[in-house]
Amino acid sequence: MQRLVLVLAGVMGAAGVVLAAAGAHVGSGAGLKSASAMLLFHACAAIAAVLALRNALLWPPLGVAAAFGFVLGAALFAGDLSLRAFAGQRLFAMAAPGGGIILILSWLAFAAAAAFRRS
């Protein structure tokens, strides 16, 4: 599980850099800057969650949920904005807001996992 999150975080980081570069070459960026930021920030958050889990700093059930939530939420948010920029259509209705909600819940899960970690 942790290796999968790390692999996905690496892909998210690479995609974030690609979208930042694409956003620099598209007029207003068309949402690509926001998509890039979400991927880059949450790739780091996913890596941090894995490291915190490995060091027993998080309660595992919530820590794992937070790590995967960072990946899923950022993918939905960035995927929707990127598809709008490149293809002029949405991923699906409420994909970006849904991804944002998942990210918020993931941060809260991360905080709770740290608070409720077993000694």
C-alpha cells in the first residue's frame, strides 16, 4: 500500500510539473496552474503521510485513508481542470469540487490520525 502511494505521488509530481509548463504556454493558464499546484502539493502530502505511517506517527486506518485521499482528490481536481483546458469538457459533473471535498476530508483525516495515534 505504501509503495503504491509513493509511486502515485511520483506520477502526481511529474504531472504537476508538466501542467505548470503547459500553463506557462497557454494564455491565462486555463486552470492549469491550479491543477498543477494541487498535484504538486498533494504529492508531497501523500509522501509525508507514508513517512508518518512508517514512523508510527499516525493511526494507520485514518493515515492510509488520508494518503489515498490526497491522491484521489488531487487526481479528480486536477483531472477535471486539465480536461477542461485541453478538451473543453468536464471529467464528470462535480469532479473538481468533489476532489476538493476529498482533499479537505483527507487533511482532517490526517490530523485525526495524528491525534488518535496509539502510543
